[in-house]
Amino acid sequence: MRVRISGVVGRTMMAAIAVSTGGIAGSAAGAAALPTRAAETGAVSQTPPPPPVPQRRGGGRRSDGGPPFTRELVATAVEVIPLGPAGLLELKTGTGHVSVVAGSGRDVRVEITRRSRGRTDADAQLGLDQVKTTLDHHGERAVLAAVYPDRRAPYRVEVSYNVTAPANTRVIANVLNGGVTIRQIKGDVTATTSVGSITLERVGQIPAARTFSGDIVLRDVETTGTVLATSVSGSVTADRVNARRFEVETMSGAVTTREVTCLNAQVRTLNGAITYVGRLVSGGRYHLQTHEASIAIGVAGSTGFELQADAITGEVRTDPALNLKGASSTRERVRGTVGDGTARVTALTFSGTVTIEKK
Amino acid sequence: MRTCEEAQPHLSAYLDGDLPEEARAEVRAHLRQCADCSGVLADLERIAVAARELSPIPPPGHIWLEVAGQVRLSSQSAPPAQKRPARSPVWQWTALAAALVLVTMAWYFVQGSLEAPAPEGTAVMQAGQTVPADGPLDAVNANIDAATAYTERALAELEGAADPEMADALRTNLQTIGAIDRAIEESRAAMAADPESEPARDSLFEALRRKISVLQATATLINQMRQGDQEGAARAAEGLGKKS
């Protein structure tokens, strides 16, 4: 078991500090401005640190109305964690990015970047001194967490993780403010951020991708389980997803899927359009719902289905090529069966248009 | 128990296995011959399932029974409906509304951990409190109003103290409430025009569910952010995907 604070003990391979002003990181002159810490670590990082988390409206301002945080210090360190081929890696940070990609090595390698901003170099340095990461490693499970001792401090510190891990590693990423990107990981992946986008590519299992504010991109996902993606403000895009269950929910944002194959799809948004293009499965259930936008369904393959489509104040349009049988149709409501009707498709919009086409 | 009026007051206890065997047998016999009461029982089961799936902190088990009972009793005081099929829209409406009340109540269990008290002049439903006679939906709306006011207040605190950028993002999120409110009003209007419209009803409850979900998750997130708790924030996000 190892429990430690980064940069103090353990197998930290390299740590470096660079200093910048006005948001420009990595200058040697800046490094010289911090002789004590530079001497401790003995090197200036040769790897460019990840870009800072984009600042939204009012970025850098403080609620006390003082000047913005323009002084910036950056420190990097590397952790090598022997988790085994299918270990569980949990990554936690307040503000910062998390990026995980599969590598060929046997160990997990994490590059930790701490980017501290303050009104003065002293304040920024205080941020680096006080905001640490802790590693709690037990056998095949490791938790790497950023620890913020004082959230009302005169600095703001982003802690980002750039991870290379064995492909079958299971990953849990929890971020308050920042994006999550995970690629090529075949173990279970759970990505949660409060404010930030999530991109999951060529991953094998997705128990969940959740954000309050940000887009979600799922690409080349192959799983026998559930793909779950939820956002409040943000769009969801899914390309080439093969799953047993596909569940997407957002409030204000579009949902676009291409080449999705699943047994059960639940796609809901409030004021975004839904485009669902995929192959239906015999016995499958597919429900698509929005309120003030349109739903476009492109049905690939030959599986028959029952159709129940409603547009309360809008319109439902069906492609004649579907050869809809037993259709009970009005402008705003269509019921009917295509082929053997073994799957079931329901679509509901309040004021938009529902369109069903054969692909 | 020959009549629905005799049987229905015992359905909650029947569902929970709290009835003596003799009364249980009588209810069972009535259910075998009464599609309406079977439908009510099914709806109560649905509420129980909804309560079990509540996040992030499920209320104590007895809470849903109390609410379900109150909703059921308040519905009994309404004029009897015409001959209706099992699981009629009226009962589905009632059951779904009860589920929404439960979600709102769970929200108050959660926000009980927040420092700030609920805003003055707003109605907060407590365990065992009777649902107003003018309908469960009004109770849902009263709680939604209180939740909205509380969330605004918590957000203002966050802006003034911890993280103004995050507060900006969350405020943007809360602006989606405006779209949800439009959806609620449009759906209500559609239901008024056609009370039997299943799509309009589904649309209304989906909008209500979403509003509670956003308020609940945002308030929980604010609370966790004030504590610098990423795991708590993750749990708040989990609430978004839950169905009431």
C-alpha cells in the first residue's frame, strides 16, 4: 500500500516547475525565479503542460472585485503506478483536464500538471505549495486526487492528469471543472465532470459519461453493456456505438447518432433535435423524445418494427419506402407496422417534426 | 371487502405486507375481481420503485407510503370518474404526480444538509403532510417553486464566495429551466384541450421530472462544490440520469 503526497516521497520520476506571466507558461527565466523548488526537482519540464482550462465569462475575476489573476506558475510531476493489466484507476481533480490513453507499457504512467494563478508570484507559489495530489494505491486499485486545502485562497490551481495506461485498465474520472478525454481503454470507463466536455473514443465499456455543462462525444464504442450519457447543457454525439442499452439524456442540446446498434435505446432531450440513425434489433425497444425540436429517424437493416410516432402540435412524416402496414395516420400521429414488427419504435415531440426514413 | 372504497385504504399496507392475514385475503379477493383496484395497486408499486431509485439519498421507506396514501385519499375525495379501464389515465396521473412529489421530498432530504434554510414564504412538504385537496400537481408545483428559490439562493452564495466561474456555468444551466417551464405550460395547455391525450400527459410529466432533476442536481452540486467534494459532485451528476 502506498499513500503519499506527490513530489514528496515515492516513485516520482520527474518534477519540474516553470513560471510564466500573463498566461505564457514554460519559460526558463520563469523557472529561475523559483530557485528553491527548481533545485528540489532539478529539471524544467520538456513536455509542454496541457492547455489551461478555458475561462468562461468573468474568467480570472474574483468575487472581491480585485484585479485578475495574471501571474502563473506551472509544476509537473510524473507518477508510475504498477496497477497490473486490469487495475482500477480513479482520478479526481477540482479544476483541470483528465486525458487517458492506452499504452503498451505494463504500468500506469500519470503526468500531473499543476497550474497555479494568482495576483502575485507569491500567491501563485502559495497555490503550488498548498494544492497537492495524493496517491492511495492498494494492489490493483489506485486513487489519485487533487487536494484543495482552502477554496477561498488567493490563488486558483488547475490540476490536470495526462495518463497512459494498459488497455484493460478500469478508469473513473471525477472532475468539477474541466474536460475528460479517454481513448482506447477497454476496461470500464466512468467519466463525470460538472462543467466540461467528455470525449470517449474506441473504448470498450462505458458505465457512464455525465456532465452538467458540456458536450459528450462517443466514438467507436463496443460493449455488451450499457452506454449512458447525460448532460444538462450540451449536445451528445455518438458514432459507431454497439451496445446492449444506449441511454442518452440532455436538456438543452442536440443528440446525434450514426451507426448505433443496440437492443434498447432511450434518447431524450428538451429543446434539441434528435437524429437517430442505426440498425434495429429484433425485440429491440427504441424511444426518442424531445419537446420543441425535430426527431429524424433513419432505419437501417431489414428488422421489422412497430411504430408509434406523435408530434402534438407538429407533424409526423414517414418514408413510403418503409411500406408501413396497418397505418393509423393523422398529421400529428402515426401508428403502424413495418415488416414483422418485432422491434418497437416510439417517438414523441411536442412542436417539432418526426421523420422516419429507410436508410 | 366488497367495494373499492373498502379495499383501497388498505392497499398500501397490503403492498408492504403489513396487513393481518385475514384482511390480506380479503384484499386479495377483491383485487382478483376489480381491475380498477388492481391498477391502483400497480401504480403504488410503481411509486415504490420510483422511491427506491431516488437519488442521491433515498427517503426512509415509510415516506413514500405516507405520500402515496395522502395522494390516494385526496384523489378519493374527487368526484368519481366514469367507468374507466384498468390503470386509467386518472390513476396514472395521480401515481406519477406522487412520484414527482417523492422526488421533490427527497430533494429536501438532501438540501437539509445545506447551511441555508429554505426560503421564507415557500411551502415545503414534510413527511406525513397532507397533499392539498386541490390536487397533487399543485403540491408538486409548490415544491418546485420552493426548490427554485432555494437553488437561486444557494447559487448566489456560491457566486459570492467560492467559485464565480463555476457559478456562471451553473447559472447558465439553470436558464434551461425557462425552456422547461415553457414545455410545462405547453403540455398543460395540450392536456386542457385533450385530457385523454397520452402524448400530452407524457410530455408534461417528462418536463416536470426534468425540472426537479435539474434543480435537485444543481443544488446538490453547489453544496458539494462549497465543500470541495468531487465525489459528491459526481453523485449529484448521477441524479441527472435517474428517472422518477
